[in-house]
Amino acid sequence: MAAATLNIDQARDAVAALTAADLHRLQRAGAIYGVSIGVDGMDLVNEAISRALGGVRACPTDVPFVVFLRNAMRSIASSERARMKEEPMLESMTGGPDRPLTAVDRTAPGRSGEESLLAREDTDARLKALETLFADDEDAQLVLMGDLDEMSAADIRAMNKWSEQAYASVRRRMRRKLSAAYPNGWSNDPQG
């Protein structure tokens, strides 16, 4: 038997009941999940809400709505990363002795070449900003590398011989540093 879920009207009421603090926490979670796919935190929140209101994603009645939205954002980001990995890569044949071969992305459906280039530049800028932010924290760099390789938390812990508590401490330190550097969510300017 399927679990009971919120209907569209109940989901609309749950969205209306979100507090400013809820939205702020969701935006920060969206910023964290959106880094790897080049999406702003609030855009990811809006997409999760849109899918809930559109009936694409159904919130079980026994799950708090904020938790449901966080899980929906994580799932959306994960699906987008998987989709991006599946897109075929083309090799440029214009390389030479002074210019190495480069990988050229096939544009995603619905994206122009310029949009794809801007998205790639934004992703590169975000990764560079994260590397700079955690340049003085080797443990955070190891977690970041594991995240970028889509390793599970258990694999990251095993690779570094960390206990669950040590791993949680590194994650907490990273969240605090990210929140301090980007108090208004992600932008290419650390001041928000």
C-alpha cells in the first residue's frame, strides 16, 4: 500500500506556511546542492517547489515539508549531474603542437552553445572559488574532491581513515566556512 501524500492544495498550503527562516535554510541547502550543476540556490528551491505544486513530486504526509524540499533538491541536483555525465563528449581535431586537443561539449537540448559555455565557465569559477576557500584546510579539500568524484560519505571516511564523528566535524567546518563566505547564497562575488 502506497504512503499517503499531500494533495496539490495541501502542498500549496505547506508552501504558504514556509517561514523566512525555512526559506533561508532551504536557499542555503540549494546553494550547496547547486554548486556542482551551476544553479543558484533559490533557483533549485523554486524548482523543487514547482515540482511539488505541479504534482511531479509528492510529499508524504509523515515527512516535514522542509525535509521533503531538501530531499527533492538533492535528487534534482543528482539527476542533473547524472544527465551531464551521460552527454557525449567530442574531441576537437584542431589541436597542434602549440595547441593541445580539447574536449568540446555537445550542447544540451534547449541550451545554446553560448549558454553551455557560460554554464561551464560558471562551474569552473565555482570550483576555483571552493578550492581557494578551502586552500588552508586539507581535510576539507579531501572531502571536496570526494564530493566532486561523487563518492559516498562512507567511501570518503574509509579513504581518509576518519570516524563518523571526525567526518561530521569536517563537514560542519565546511558548512560554516561556506555560510560565512557566502551569507546570501552562491555568487561569483564572495560578498554575495
